[in-house]
Amino acid sequence: MKSANKKHITVGKFGKPHGLKGYLRLYPLTDFPGHLLELKAAYIGENRVEIESCQESSKFFIIKLKGISNRDAAAPFTDKLLTIDREDAAPLNEGEFYCFDLIGLDVYDKEVHIGKLREILKTGSNDVYAVRDETSHREYLVPALKKIVKRISIENGRIDVDLPEELR
């Protein structure tokens, strides 16, 4: 997952229209897809849109935007991203972070700067932080495990890790 605009958070991508009455398929791009059901407003680009309804389907959500009443009016939204204001994001528990807040943080292994977090890879069992040293162009793949990631400080722009020898 790559960094997003920190004012708006990307929560989904529109697929093709669903039916003839202006409904759209929305494929979630969030760890909190259930939160989509509660949205009343969002953004497509810089344009604010009102959401009339949203319901969950098997692989996507079916969403109805105010003012979109037929398939032809819905078609231009295909492949567009749906974003929300940061303050409308799902709340996090203690010790949890949004991926977009972590992208760009400096990563240190035992006080040695190894690079910046450039991407978070979703592997299934655990996330993996792709860290790149812009000087040497070396890339580190750091498993996001408590035994490796010791501290994350968004305020200080820093992630402290303790890499095993085989990952150095």
C-alpha cells in the first residue's frame, strides 16, 4: 500500500455500474470495510459527494451517490478512487497505526539510519515494511513483528527496529 494524501484517505475504488439505476460497485481499499456502511459523504478527486446508500455484497459494496440516477451517469466513476476526510476514518486501538501515517518515516536499526519506509506489503500472515536507503539504493524487507519493530513514533517521524543478522 502506497502513501495517500494525508488530508483524504482512500477507502475504495469504483468498478463498473451495478444495474440501471445509478448504483456503483465499490471495491474496498481499507482494513475497515464495515466503516463504509456508515459513510454519509466522501470525495471523488476534490469533489465532495453525498452517499444515499451503501450495502455490502460478496466481493464489493453497492453504493448510491446522490444525483446519480442511471447507468450512464454512473459510468464515468469507473476506476475512480473514493476518499474520506481523515477525521471520518475508523478509530484505532492503542498501538495501531494507519499505513499512510507510516509511509515516509525514517527507520533505524540500533540507532543506525537504514532508510525510509516506502511501502507496506500485505503478505497475509504479517505486513512487511519495504525500507529504502536512498543513498545506497539498498532495500530492506522488514517483517512487521513485535520482536523486530520495537517502537513507532509518528510524532518523531521514526521507526526503531532490531533486525536479525540475516536481514541486515
